[in-house]
Amino acid sequence: MYDSARRDVVPFVPLRPGQVRMYNCGPTVYDWQHIGNLYAYVVADVVRRTFEYAGYAVRQVMNITDVGHIVGDVDEGEDKMEIAAKRERKDPQALAAMYADRFFEDRHKLNIMDPTVVSKATDHIPQMIALIETLLEKGHAYVAADGVYYDVTTFPGYGTRLNPELPEERQAGARIDVNPNKRHAYDFALWRAAKPGDLQQWDSPWGRGNPGWHIECSAMSMAYLGETFDIHTGGEDHLFPHHECEIAQSEGATGKPFVRYWMHVRFLQVEGRGMHKSTGNTYVVSDLEAKGFDPLAFRLMGLNSGYRKPLNFTWRGLEDEQRRLDRWRSAIAGAALSAKATAAADADNVRQAFVAAITDDFNTPRALAVAEDAIALLSSPDRADRSRGLGLLFDIDRVLGLGLAAWCESATAIDDEAKALLAAREGARAAGDYARSDKLRDELREQGYVVKDTKEGQRWERVPVRMKKDS
RNA sequence: GGCGACGUGGCCAAGUGGUUAAGGCGAGGGUCUGCAAAACCCUUAUCGCGGGUUCGAUUCCCGCCGUCGCCUCCA
């Protein structure tokens, strides 16, 4: 797998044999999570599934940031939770809970598995305070007029672990003015003193206030995964400063290596451009559904691109993947009517090709190409081929997560009424009454069954769950 | 402005210092077919532009152009 810290593909060796401990940087739940956010979690999900497929026990932790953080300038800036809370006239906790629920609903629509542990920032304020105290004791932090800051000069190599650029080469304050309370431009807040009117504030040894952004990930990852763990994922935007700060905080406090492998997901683009609220091209899962797409078509789209390259989201591209998903489902349902899946053999060359692809830094595009070989088996005249194809696909889908086995189960169930219509249609066809047979075909379509005529007679399958796409 | 990365067929997208540059979608042709659908077969790329290294580069280096990200709190 590729490690952002080593900037190279390296073999994965777990800290504990047979176990993988992974932390996913979670969302700030002040609004809907758009498809770019969700994509990052699809990637994390594939990572988790890949390791489980390979036989590892995976402990996956994701945070929910329900504490607001500064949007603009450090001093004047407002906090996201505060803004949203005012906008929707809700208290921050209720707001966070609502958007967190929506986030999980969308994740489920994308077949993203729930992490082993979901940790909310507001539930871990004591752990954060304890960590800040340790940093103060060890001389890595200092108390200033408006909070507690981390002194980056006490941590050699700060800002260079995941970035080749030396901190002094960066232009501190390029985007915002440097806070005069800080000793060094790159010092970052561990604890911020409460400002009048702050909706979220807690008691601390340094007075009432709220935690800095970076500290929650250090505190919670250590709480659930230990001081050193295997994998930490996040978006490419987190390379600096967020993850550099986490390293400085965590290793500064423990004196031990923090994370063994860093993964950063390249941003999703829309029509080749950045996705920004200001340009109005951000989409959420329900936008896809409103246009008649199955959210899993979006998952498939995400799998079709490597996570280290930009994923170009286009409606046309989504249609492509929806078609592919429909074709897969159709082929699976068709094959399942006449063949039973046989467990994929370890030595099966298709399975081996799949393993080779997915263990090559989670090369899902290549894995999909392999899956196409299994799909091709489904239309073989040889029943054993079809059984093998089904078995391979269900096996492969443990990683892809497209819900193919569940689809197959629901797609091969038929009710008695439809059965009767099919029998009637068969009779009409045998009698050469095509007008009646076509009429029955339409009726079945309305009941949710697509009928196709093959040389072996009629074949039916469920109409895809989605509505008809717009033209 | 600085740093990092990406730029492959009509679209999405793998990949490699040198045999035929994966796969999907679309398009065109064909087989099959009462119609429709499906399935199957065939066709559809010299890899952003300009230099350089090399016996040989799409793959390595440099420059340029375009796009994306970061430069204090956004996956």
C-alpha cells in the first residue's frame, strides 16, 4: 500500500499479527455531507473490507466532529457549528445529532459499513484535556492569553513528516493574519478560551473554552487504538496542517510512533473542476436519487477510479456506472435462476487476479476489470461456469460492497400473481397470440418484472429499484 | 507567490522503459430474434505541448500550459 509519509508503495505489516487498527478522520457534522466526503469513506470502507477479506480482524474508528471550528480568521472567525446552529435555530448538539444521522443514512445507502467505534468529540473532552496537560508537562505547549498552544519548535521535523516542504518555506499567514498571542507562526491551538456567546464551552484547567481542532483526533485515536496504530486515513487536504499537528501532538505526548501508514484520498472533482459550495456544484446523495440513480452506482463510480487520482464526477459518468451496475445485476439474477453459486476456490485464477489487484494499493479499477471476467462467466451455456461466476462475484463483492448477494436474493423472489401472469404469457406465446403476450409483458413490467424471451423460453427479472432516469 | 500532485481513445479510467497500451460506458457493423430485451463476434488510442536522457519513453529528467490540493482548523 502507498504510505503518504514514505511517499512510496510499501508492504503492509501490521503492528499486531492478524490485526489492523485504523482511524478515519470523520466529518464535522454541521451540514449534509456531500458526495466528495462520502467518497472518502467509500475508500476507507474498501480498505477495511480488503483487510477483512484477507483475514485480518479490523478495528476501525471514526470520529464525529461535533465541536465547531473556526471558519475564517482565527480571531474574528465564526465557528461552523455556531453558524449552522444560528441558521437553523437549533442548539449545536441537536444540530450535530441530526446531521450525523443523515450522514449514516447516506453511508448505509452506499453500503459503507459502520466503523467498529464511532467517537464523538464532545464525549471525549476529558481525554483531550488530559492530553493537553501531558503536553504542557512535557514542555510542548504553553498557556497564552486566549488559550493553550502547541510550540512547534519543540517538535523537530514538524510539518515535514507528510510534506517535503520545510515549514519555513511556507508562507505563514498567507491566508490569514498570524495570531499575536502565539510564539511562533505555526503554533496551533490545543485549547481556545471561550468567547462571549460561545454556544459550546467546557470547563478546563485553563478556564472555560473549547478544544482545538487537531487534538480530538489524537485523543480519540489513542483512546481506542492505542498510542501507536496501523492506518490513518483522510482527505488530501489533511496532509497539512491537520495530520502534521496530530503527529506532533501524539508523538510529543507519548514519545512513540503515532501512525504506521498514512492514506490520503484525492479529492473528487465535478466536471473536472473543484467542487465548492460557492460554485454551486456540490451534490449530496439525495441529489443522485432525485435523478433516479441508485446510490450504489456512485459507489461503483468511486471504485472505478484509483483513490490517489482525482475522481471526476460527471452525470454522464454516473449514468455509465448505473448501466454497468444494472447489467451486472441482470446477469447475476439471470444466472441465479438456473445455477447456484459455488464457493470461490482459493486457487481460482479469477480470484487470484482479484486478490493481486486489490492488494496492490487497493487497485479497485483493476479489480473491477477482473470482476468483469466473472460477469462474463454468467452468460456461459455451461451451468458450472455460471455457478463459478456467481461464487466469484459474491466473494469479490465482500470487498467491492455493491450488495450483489442481497440483490440476487431479492431479485430472484417472485410472487404468485406474477407467476400466474408469466404462465398466461407463455400460453399466449405458444398460441402465437403476440398482442396478448406483449400486453402481459407490459403488465408484468408494472408489477416490477422485466420479461425477456430466450431460446429456453421466458426469463424474468426484477425492475431495478431506481426510477427511470430523466432523458 | 511557494510546495505537492494529476493531464491516457467520444466519455469514465487502469497500466508499462522495448512483445497486441486493461476494463466500463457510448458509437458503428454483424449473428440471433414475431417485437422488445439479452447474449455473442468484429471495429473504435501512438498516452497535454516542447525539449532532454536512452539503442529505445506514454512510462525517467527539465520547461510550458491546464486542472486539483495545501500554505491554521474543509474528505
